[in-house]
Amino acid sequence: MDNVSVVTVFTLSGLSGIANYKITIFIFTLLCYCVIWLVNLTIIVTVIVDKSLHEPMYIFLCNLCFNGLYGTAAFYPKFLYDLLSTTHVISYAGCLLQGLMVHSSICTDFSLLALMAYDRYVAICRPLVYHSLMTTQRVCIFVFFAWITPFSLILMSTITTATSRLCGSHIPRIYCINWLISNLACSASVATIIIPAFNYTFYFGHAVFVFWSYVHLIKTCQSSKENWNKFMQTCVPHLFSLAVVVVSFLFDMLYMRFGSKEIPQSFENFMAMEILFIPPIINPLMYGFKLTKIRKRKCELHC
């Protein structure tokens, strides 16, 4: 009988039909990765250097940008290497690690965006208690759990996947994710069903909380021009970032489960990459252009 020790490497699909375009795709991908590093690092350094930006909203934003670098580091270096290689394989341990990093990064995005929604709710709906609720110590605790909780949940899922007996070694994607590894299992276990179901429910709760907070935000802002200006300045970028992450995630998840095999490979590759391409670029750009303090700070640094 096959067991997990038999599988030492996984083969990745998606690059076999683009031999004539590999160099072009490599240059474009490298350029995109450099842009991701540039825009996210700019926000991170700006927030760290400018003490006037050491506020909860900007601390959460700094972590959101750092998470973008963390998540993309799981994909881009390996993908760039594969574009220059004739074989597209990944080790068993490397596949599990890649899945862990990609999944935990996406979940951390949701956690940080939920924290940013809570910060805006308190700042606008309960301004008199904002500074007592959003203390430095409490913000640090929030950030800690925004990182450790998603990582722990995905780690449990990864460990469960790692203990499954596999009857295949082909990943029909350009990078590894836990769901596709689980599909290679000889038989499904209760844990591989319950843990992902719990994770989805947990982060659906995040979505409900964000929706609840914005219902109260909009009600509060409608009665005050000053609050409405605050909403447009700080909540619109957050809503846009949230929409980008949610839409990217849903497109990827729905396509992965219900996508047609007749769709061109190039489109499949794009659908696989967009969650690791669009949010890490759009989020820092959106905040960098929209948030007044960061925009002024950039002007001071470059003018």
C-alpha cells in the first residue's frame, strides 16, 4: 500500500506550454515582484521612520504591507526559478511550506483588515474612548494575534495534510496549496474536512464583523460632515483593500473548485497568481495615494 513516505517530490503543471515565452514572462514577473517590494517597503519604512504615523491604523497598515511581502515570498522566487528550469518540481516539504505560507498570508490579510475595521469603528463611532481602548499595549496584542492565529490554524491544517497517505504526486497548479495536496490523499479523513471547515467559518465571522462595523460607521457618518470626511479619507481605502482581497480570494477559490478543464492554461495561471499579485500591489498604492499623512510624508522625503 502507498504511504506518505513514497512521495518525495510533486510535479507542478502550468508551464509546459509556454516554452517560447518563458523569458518574457520571467522579465514581467521579476518586474512585478520588484514593484511589490518597492511599494510595500515604501509604506513600511515611511510608517517606521515617521513617529507621527505611530498610530493604530498605520501600525495595522504597516503589518498589512509586511504580510504582502511574506505571502509573495512563498511564490515568486520559486516561480521565477521554474521559469528558467526545464523541470517543474517541488519537494514534499517545500510544497507543504509553500502552502502554509500562502494560506496563512491570505488569512492574516483578513485578520488585519478586520482589525482596521474595528479601529475605524472605534475612532468614528466612539471617539471619546478611542485612546483608552486603542492603547499601544492593546494594539501590540491585536497585531500578535492577527499573525499567530492564522498561522496556527493553517499549521494544524498543514499537519493534518502531511499525515495523509498520498496516492499521487501531481499538483495541477503553478504552486502548492493544501487543498490540492489533500485531493491526492488515498482516502479523506475527518480531520481534513473538519479543520478547513472550521477555518472557513472562523474567517466568515471576520466578514460578518466587518459588515457590522461598517453598518454602524455609515449610520454615524451620515449625521456629521466631519465624520463623513474621516470616512472618505480612511474608510474608503480600507473598503477598497478589503474588496480587492475578498474578490481575489473568491475568484481563486471558486475557480479552483468549479473551473472548467477547457479553459486555456494561461488563464488558469492568471487565476492562480492574481491573489498573490493584485492585493500586494493595490493595497499599498491605494493607501499611499489616499491617506493624507502618508502622502505628505512622501512629499517631504522626495521634494
